[in-house]
Amino acid sequence: MEKKRYILYARKSSESEDRQIQSLDDQVNRCKQLAQEYDLDIVDIYREAKSAKQPHNRPIFDQMIQRIEKGEIDGILCWEINRLTRNPIDSGTLSWLLQQGKLKVIQTIGRRYLPDDNVLLFNVESGQANQYILDLKKNVRRGLDSKFEKGWLPNHPPLGYMNDRLEKTITKDPGRYPLVRKIFDLMLTGSYNPPKILDIANKEWGLRTPKTKRQGGKELSRSGIYRILTNPFYAGTISYNGKQNQGKHEPMITFDEFDRTQTLLGRKGKPRPKKHEFAFTGLIRCGECGCLFTAEHKNKLIKSTGKIKQYTYYRCTRHKKDYDCKQRGTITQENLELQIEKELDKYTILPEFRDWAIESLKNANDKEIEDRSKIHENQCKTLLDTQKQLDNLTKMRLRDLLSDDEYIDERNRLQGEITHLKGRINETEARAEKWLELTEKTFDFATYARKAFLMGDTHTKREIVMALGSNPIIKDKIFRIEANKWLQPIGENYHALKEEYLGLEPDKIPTSEAKTNAFADVRARWLGDRDLNPDSRLQRAVSYH
């Protein structure tokens, strides 16, 4: 009797339902062992890493079917029937080939299917494989819908955020979140268009997409920058299957900032109903539970005058369901602004002290330019020498004095060094100008910020608080903030000198020369302890004058 010719077919899908199925090698080895036990003739081995959920998705499977139809193959040897089919089209094809006798046998580890068998058995088992996929699809969809209803995006978040697989939430991507925020900041200035922002993000900031097994780690594309600027996810809204919901992730921008971005992009969009604008919402957190403070307007009847006066109150949102926050009281906007003003007063200097500092800065800037020139000259010389080394290396390779590997290794090293040197030269060329500009902003802020806060609008007040420091909180109706490092020396040294300066009664000294002599000691001590390096001090200085 002529032996039947078998194809050993092994399949492993990359989809989740098959992650626990034995690997391709395990399937092949076990089927070979079975073939040896039953004395089966394997003429070919087919391996495929494709999902069987959709028909005509497996080119190797289709090739096997064609060989069966041509009479080149008599039977199939596989691990289980679900390795062959998980959809009714492929199941029907195999069933029809069996009934016609073109496929004489399907042998699995636990069962044999023959043309004379009751077709019901094959259809039931192949139907079970198909039903598994249908049930899995329903369960997955149910889980995704539930996640969406709870306020979490069911799929991968956009650039700047990442999935927390342990907590099943979405968190900030520490390396990319600040850069994406800067993309919005540049767009909101109205001075940059998306292509220009894209060039800055890729070339100056080095922004790259997240690296995965198959893709990523590349520069942001032109379409990518528009996807960022038009995605409401960054304002706290999640979209899924045509529906929208308020997300529980921390928004990167406000709805007003998102709307303004769309306007700058030329998108009219759907008008959003405007509510009251508050200066400090989304900025200040509760000192006990860490939730954001919110604000609301309330009207109060003044009995003595019969008029209604409007008050603005700030309070903790108490959004943490598993924490009983005791901060249940409110603080009026007047009280809050008074406390912020007092905090600003700690770092506010007289114009005279600013003028002395700026004069000293300009003198120090001359020294900075001299130092920069020496550094720049040395860097350019090193760059020229390195370029010569690269040129000589090429000549040596042309003369066959170096092997390909030696040439490539040394060339890559020198090219990397040249790139690094060019970057350092660019930094040096901009160093003095940036140094003076940023340091002047420090003293401008210290001189004018308090006055600007008292007279400014909602946006100005918010910007000043952000420039003052970080982690602003309210606890027991007391406002606290961690002042930026570049302001701390002022808070530590200035006030004692100010009292000494005012004690000399500067208004009674008639001439500038006499004032300079009288205050020489105060001025020397004011500037003597200053750290004039802006890199160690200036984080977000804003000029108000």
C-alpha cells in the first residue's frame, strides 16, 4: 500500500489568544515524534506566524491548500485543529477537500479526521475554534468599553504619555512630556507654525518617538506634529469608537489653550461654552490629599446697602475617592492673592539694587566675552585638527594602508568627535548673549513682579505665580510655594541690606556721586555673594516692567 504524503503544518499567531500555545519548534518536534510512531511520510514542513481569525490571511496555508488540490499532498499533520482554522471559510475549505477525497487525512496529536467520517465531528471542533475567537472578541471589546467608561483610553496614548501596565492607567512619559508641552507653548505664542516647531523639536530638542520592537525611535513626522496639535487628549478628553469622555489622565493643556491652538491652525471647530476664568485653577494643589483646587463664584447680599456682591472662592476638589480629605473649607480669592503678594514681597528688590546688579552683570559680561573668545579659539583649533585627521585617514585607506574595518571604526569615531565639537562651538557662540539676557530677567522679575501681580489680569497673575516657584499648595487656608532657586539668594541676603540702605536715608543725599560713596559698602556686599551663573539659578524667569 502506497504511503500517504503529509505536510507538517505549524502555526503560531502573534495575537493574544495564542500566546500560551506551544512555540513552532515545539509543535514541529512533537508532530515529528508522532510521525515516527505512526510511520507517516512527511514530505514538507510549513511554519507560519500568522493569525487564522481572517480568511486568506495566511499565504503558506493557501500554498498548502493549492498543493492538496493538485494532488501533490495526501494529508496534513498538525498539533491541533485550531492550528489549521479559526474562521468558517477555511473550515469549509478543509471540510470540502475531505468530503471530495482530495484531502485523505488530517492527523492531530489526539485525533484523526478521514473522508468517510461523519462531517459533524469536524464541523463541531472547527466551529469551536471559530467560536473561541468570537467570544474572545466580545470579551475584549467589553473590556475596552469598560475601560473607556472609567475614563481611560483603551489603546496606546499619544506622544508624551505612556501606559502604566502595572496600575492599568496612563501616566506622563518623563522624557517626552515636557517637550510636547513646549510644542504647545511655541504654538500658543502665535509666532511659530507647525513646520517650524517640528524642525525645532527634531533638530534642537532631539525629540524621538518611543522605540518598540518593530518601529519607533525616529524623528517626529510632519503629520505627527499636526496629530499632536489637534488631539483633544492633551486637554483631558478621550475618544474611542466615535464617542468622547472625560479622561482621568492629567491634562497637558487647558481647553482654552486647545481651542486657541485650533484657531491658530485655522480650524474653527465646535464652539465650546465659556465659563468663568479663574487665575489659579489647575495650578494649586491641596496640601493634604494632593488634589487640584477649583474655584467658583458666589453672590452675597449686603444687607446694609441692599446690593449683591460677587465673591470668588477656592476649595479642594477632593477627587480621591479612597481618601477622606479634611480640607473642607474655602479660601477667598482676595485672601489668596494677599498671601501670594506677601510671598512675592520676600523676593522683591528696590530699583537701585536692580541697577547695581545689572551694572555688575555688564562688567562680568566683558570678562565672559574674553573667556568665551579663548574657549572658542581652542575649540575651533581642535575641530580643524580633527578634520585633518579624518582627511589623512581617507588618504591612508586609498593607499590600502588600512583595512575596511579599521577605516570604518576610526572614521566613525572621528565623525562623532567632529559632531560633538561643532555642537560645543555653537553653544560657546551663544553663551555670553544668553548669559546676560537670562540673568537680567532674574532681577527684572525681582523688581517688577509684585507690582505687575497687583495690577495684572488673570493671565498675568497666573504666569507670575508659575515664575515664582513650583509645587504651590494650600493647606489650612495657608498658601505655600517652593521659590525657584534663582530667587533664593535674594530672599536670604537682600532684606537686611535693604534695611541698612534705607537707614542711610538715600532721599537726603543730594548727588549721585555722594550716593555711590555712601552706599559703596552695601553695594559691595549685595553683589559679593551673588551667583551670577544663570544656569544654576534661572529656570523660568519672566520679565515684567
